[in-house]
Amino acid sequence: MTRISKYQLSTKASERIFELFFQVMIRARTKDQFSAVIQEILSKTERIMIAKRIAILYLLAKSVGQRSISMAVKVSTGTVSHFARYMYDENGEIKRFIKDMIHDEQILHLFEDVFADIFIQPGVKLGHWDAFVKHKIRQEDRALLDA
């Protein structure tokens, strides 16, 4: 389990440290840079802990049941319940970010489906059956995630 020092920081020092953290993180312009920074400053346990928290919030936003999330992410139902409160907070930033991601994901899937319907015509050109089958599998996988 990740631990913090028992020595308390002053509010001012804490604010300065978080500002420094923010400044370092916003300088990562690409996914690779962000990943490299995270790898350097966080332990494996901390990275897993943060990733699980975000996964919990994402699955809650997709209306997955708390017990299912608990089993899928390998956390207690209490942990899922703890993070569920952020999804009920009308002013929550993380809720807004995740809802925006889901909205963007839905738009991307819509465009993918439209282009596939237009350009993938099995029987017209060789190789289209393969592309058609792969697209249908992706659609089914998305439907399972959205269910």
C-alpha cells in the first residue's frame, strides 16, 4: 500500500508543491512523454492505484454495476462506492472529463460505422469481407461495453 509521510506540510507548502506538480505534468505534450514522466515519478503501485480509480469512474459513467466493477477491477465494493460519490457531484471535474470522453467515443464510433457502411461492401472488392467481419466484431465489442 502506498504511504505518505507522517509529517504534515503547511497549506502554503502543499499548494506550492501541487502547483509544481501541475507545471511538470502540463509540459508532457504527447502520450509517450506523459507516460515517461509517470513512470519516473510514480511507483508501480501508485500507477496501478490511479489507473484503477480512473477505470472505476469510467465504468460508473458507463452505468456498469458496482459489484461488476468491483470484480472486474479487483477492488472492494466499498472502494467503488467511495468513487461513485464523485459521479453524483454535479460540479465534479472528473465526472465532466469522463462524460466528455464517452461522448467523444460515441461520436468516433458513429463516424466509424458510417464510413464502414459506405466503404466496406462485401462482395464488391476482394478483402472487403475481412474488413467487414473485423468491423462487425468491433461493433459487438462496443455493444458489450455499452451494455
